[in-house]
Amino acid sequence: MRLVCLPHAGGSAALYRPWKVALSGLATVESPELPGRGTRFGAPFASSLIDLAGDVANTVAHRVGPLVLYGHSMGAVLAFETARALARHGISVAGLVLSGRAAPQLPFPSLGRHLLGDAALAAELQRIGGTTQAVLAQPELMAAMLPVLRADFRLVDTYAFAAGPKLPVPAVILGGAEDPATPLPALHAWAEVVSGPLAVELWPGGHFFVRDQEARLMELLRRLLPAWRAARAGG
């Protein structure tokens, strides 16, 4: 199995390096580096989330093995659109694990976060809890991080869902019980765009609940990956 992991806004491939050890023997963990960060620092940022999904699909399409996509927040929509891009090329993914994001066809308020100045953007980071105080207190780190975050927020703010065929793949949708952006009906609404078996779970925590419950997430993946591999082989 191959598990392709896509980050939240401002995140990079480095987030998923520990997963390679945690899931050793079950899956090859891949995290394509998005432009403008990490090993692709200095590369032009993507112009749209749809274009970025196409780039990710091209990156992963030609490698061997059943493919599962994971994404959190922005990464959840990116994973969904990557699966759609792969489907247009005749490649069906084995499953989706999506966290921290309402279904993409629902109205999503454009918060205009990509238009904020540096101080206001840093305050937004602190509000949503995505960055440690240690990082927020280091001007050099913040100077490198804020352009990436602003570019990703622009992708989120300008994303426009386009109707299309449902993805015939199994999916698990996770949300934080204290995250106001992902009420339970908005998570169940993923069933409108995914036709395979779909399970929805609310876990304790806010928007970044998966960070606090990474061990639980690894347990979930250890159950899902063999089951989806068997289903794929049987199909």
C-alpha cells in the first residue's frame, strides 16, 4: 500500500516523516512537497488548489501500488481533488482519510486571510492553534512561514467546488468535536461527493485534534490499510 499525505495550510512534507516508522510494514508513506516550502523552497506557489491537485496527481500517478490519500484541513480538499484528478486518468484510489474539513460542496466563507498583514496573520495562527508559541516568538521562522501560509490561505479562499461524478471509493471523515468549522452535518455531507462506504467520526479537540491524537490516528490507519488492501485485492 501507498499512503500519500497532504498537509494543512502552511504545512510541509516534514510533518509526515515520523509516519514512515509508525506505519512501517503496512504502507509506504509519501508526502509530496508542495511548491514554496521545504525542499521546494523558492519555487512559485500554486495558482489554484485545482492546479495543485493536478500536480500532485501527476507526481503520484506512475508509481506502483494501491493508493490511499490522507489530508487535513486544506490537505483534505487537496486529497479529494487529487483523487478526482487521478480518476480522470482512469486511476481509482483505494481509500480516503480526510480530517478537519467540511464537505467541499458546502458554502465555505472566504475569510480573506491571505489579505491580512503579517501581524494579523500571526494572530490568526495563534487563534487557530496551528503553531507553537516557540515558533511564533521567532521572527526569522515567522518571516519564512508567513508567505507560505498566506499563499495556502489564498488557495483555500479562492477554491471553487465544481460538480462532478461521485468518487466510488471508501472514506473515513474525521472532525474535532470542538471545531466550529466542522459540525457533524458538514462532515456527513461528504457522502454527497463520495459514493463508497463512508464513516464519520468526531474526536475530542479543536481544529488540530489530529495533532493531539496522532497515536489514535496511527491505530486507525493500521486498521484501515490492511482492510482496504484486502478489498482492493478482492475487487
